[in-house]
Amino acid sequence: MKIIKKNLTRALLLLFIFLLTSCSNVLQQINEKNREDYILSRPGVYDPVVIDKPDYVTHKFIFLEKYKVAHDWPYGFDICKYATMTLPKSMRDGTWYGSYRRLGDIFEYRGSTLQEVRVDGYPERSIDASYMSIDNHVKTWTKVDELGVERTYGYAPMCWQPLGGSSHTLVVRLYKRSLEEWRKALKKKLPDGVLAKKRIGNNVWLTQEFELTPSKLNDIAGTFKTWVLPIGDTSYTYTFQLGASSESLNHPRTHAAMIKIFRHLIESVRIESLSKEQAKQARAKVKKLIKEIEAYEARSSSKK
């Protein structure tokens, strides 16, 4: 009798858990559906709070063993897609949290652009080139998919924050595209825009700006400000873009704040040549990384 009661109790408990789990899954699906409907019916519901003087995170790294590159990005906005370097606590300084993000060196290897990745101070176990590649950000290419359709890939923004509620976008692009190529592309795509040169500190930017117009269907914002800066004597450029539309003027405080934020980002860009000793150290570091990648590729090919 005791065994029967024990089994019955266990069965009832399992049934209760099953019903509870089923209800939880249904409620989760309902909540997710409600959340999706809510987002679609209310653009910008998950926009970050925009204020006049936000905190900033400084992103900085060594570029092509030639330059120290740095720029700010608003703290609380979508995280930029650089490869970060997390260090052991013993190697962290007092400004590690919130003030800046330490990023891996960016270098080239066999036609690809890579960025060093480290966790707790050590290289990733799989230090293969494809893992470290940022090609999808810096270049573009076409490829025929499974259905036989030719599609274009790449040129993904390095940093991107949409503000659907106020019709703004804030974008940072790192392209392997020269200043002259950018000039031709802007003239072709946006012939009505006026191109100009503007000096901010030590940087001379190619700029293109427009009057605000209504945003197009399914676009968060229109073209407003595009600033392009060559990274030293390399074939790479940084592009900072602020998108807005005439609808943005319905949100005057946010619009004014976004213009200030954009100006701060432009002023924050630093491109400084490495000293001879720093360049020597950077080359030695990249050389070691490439040897590790080649060793990984040799091991991988021998297993095939």
C-alpha cells in the first residue's frame, strides 16, 4: 500500500511539473509574441536614453603595425563589433571598466583583415584566421547562394545604433576603401550632396551633408551627415554617419543631443604614428600571431 501511495505521489508530482512547464512555455510564447507586436507597433521602444552629455567608451587599438587608432562611442549604445581583449585582473588598471575597451591589434594576413582576440590574457585556442577575421566589416564581395542567386556580402557597420522613435541612426564604418573611392561612391549614389573638406584638430575629413527630408518607407532615418577620414597612408578609411529625417525635428531635444554626440565622436578620433620602437614591437607581435595561425592551419590540413 505504501508503495502504491509513493508511486501515486510521484506520478502526481511529475504531472504537476509537466503542467507547470507547459504553462510556462505557453506564457513565454505569448509574452514573446506580445513583445514582438509591441515593438512593431511602437518604433523605438527599446531605444537607449539619449542625453546631452553621455558617458563614452574609448575604443583603441594598433592598426597595421603603423598607427595607434582611437575613437569614442556612447556608453549604453549598441556595442561596437571590434574584437575585445579581456585581461587577467592582475593586468587591469583602474580605468578598465567603463572608461575604455582594450582591443586587439588589427593586421593583414593573406588578403584578409584580422583582429587579435584574447581571453584572460591568452590567445584563443582556435587561433585560425577565419575566427579573427573582420573582412565582413572592411570589404565587400559577391557570392552565389544555394538558390543560384548572386548576393552581396560585407561592409557591415563596425558600430551602429538605430533610434526608431526619433528617426536617427549613428554609424561607424571601417572600410578598406580609399578616400578617392569614397568620393566617387558618394557622388554616384548621392549626387545632390555637397562634398567638402573640414579640418578638426589634426584630421582632415571629407564630408557630405544634406538638408533633412522625410524618411523613406521602411527606413529608420534619411541621409544627413557623412564624414570620411583616411587612416594615415593605408588604404583604409573611417566613416562616421549621422542619419536623420524631417521627422527627427518632432523630437528637438533628442535631435540636438544626437548632433552633439556626433560632433563629439568626430573630435574623439585619434590617429597617431607609432614610434620606431613601438612599430618594431607591433611587427614582432603580429609576426608571432601569424606563425601561430600558420601552425593551426598546418595542423588542420594534416587532419583532412
